Amino acid sequence: MLSPKENALGCVECHARDGRLKNLGGFYLPGRDTSPFVEILELIVIIGTLVGVIAHAVMRYLAHKKTLTGGAA
Amino acid sequence: MRKVYLYARFQRFWHWMQAVIIFSLLFTGLEVHGLFSLMGYETAFHIHNFFAWGLMGFILLAFFWYITTGDFRQYLTEGNLLEKIMMQVRYYMVGIFRNEPHPFKKNEISRLNPLQRITYLMLTLVGLPMQIIFGFTYYYFNELVALGMPPGWIEPVALIHTLLAYMLIGFVIMHVYMTTTGHTLTSNIKAMVTGWEEVDE
């Protein structure tokens, strides 16, 4: 197994997007490789959650303001 | 307005420890994932492993606490769980905008609504354990390969670990927002600090 955890080289020499193993294919290297599927899926989930939460907060604020000024409550 | 004592000292301690640990794991994990470089790959790697052990230790401690005190019963639901979850969901989608009361009253014997019960149960029994198992598989990868695990597994293991971590970020965003939906905007957070919560009459 090619994994010199204790090495004179700094980890990021290899474990980086543009590290020295940039062009060495055929295996998964932490810090260099990502799956576009996972990254995009999660971008959608995280941004979706943020947008949902902000929209919900704004709607709560507006609904709350209406009850306060509408005199109904 | 009424005040009830909802969270025992251990629960508050466990909650905030969990918050610190998970936040640190997410932060260092993203660096190991190569999204940014702030503390250095090696430091991030070591801190990540340190907190991983911490999380595992605290989870075991929490399991022990919940079982021995019988407090795990707070997470079980009687009757039609789906129906109760839908009542809670309806509250967040409709009722909350009409100033309706919360569908489930909080008190000492029932501090979690059905949606919280199922969410936290899934998180603690499925999500975090999976994350820990995949994380340790990653950590002991070379040892496991020496024992006969196919080296090619590193990719799916890493990807699942990453996927679950990102989902956890989604959970944290949602979770923090949900704290504002109590009796007042901050009553839930105050309760997790002091143990006492202001609830609807």
C-alpha cells in the first residue's frame, strides 16, 4: 500500500487537488479526489436547506407582523 | 408562560460536547477533503482523528446514561407515529404562521415532539454510528487491507463518509434554525444552557 503517513514530504505535496500525484490515476486519493455526484448533490441539499430556512423565517416574520398590526391577536 | 425543567445536567453537557465535537469534525474533515487549507493537512488529520475517538467515547457514555436512567423512553412514541409526525410537520408548514399553539405540549415526562424523537433517534442510532464506522474503516484502511479488504474500497468508503458529513451540515443548519421555533426565539437555546424552558401555557 502506497501510503507513507510518516514522510519527509508534507502531506499536501500529495494530498491536494494539484499535488505531485495530480496525474497519477487509478486510485482514490484523499484531498485530491472528489466525486462530482456527491459534491453537486450536497451543494443542492445544503443550499436548499439554507434557502428553505431563510424563506421560512421571512414568512414567519411577515405573518407575525400581520397579527401584531391586524389587531386580531 | 410556564417554566419546566427539561434537560438534566448530563444531557446539556452531552449536547454541547456533541456540538463542539461535530463542529470540529466537520471543520477538519472539510480540510482533509481538500476544500480549503487553514491549519495544514497533517494537523487537520490528527485533530479529526482525535475528535473521532472523542465522539465515540461520548456516544458510548451517552448510551450508558440513557439506558441506565431510563431516559431513552423519551425517544419512544405511543400510537400512530406517522400521524403524529404529520401533525408536527403541519404545524411548521401552516400552524406556525397562524400563531397556533404547538401541537404537543412539552413537560417533564415528554420533552420531545414526535418529529424530534424520530430525527434524533435516527441520528444517534443510524447516522452517527455509520459515520463512525466508515470513518474508522478509513482510518485503519491499511490495516484492514492487510487483513484482506480490497484496496479499491477506499473510494466508496471515502465517498460515503463525505456524503454523510455533508448531510450532517444540512442537519446542523436545520437544527439551529429550529431552535428559534419555541415559545420565544431563544427559549429553546436557553433551555439547553440552563435546563429550564419557558413553554406555552
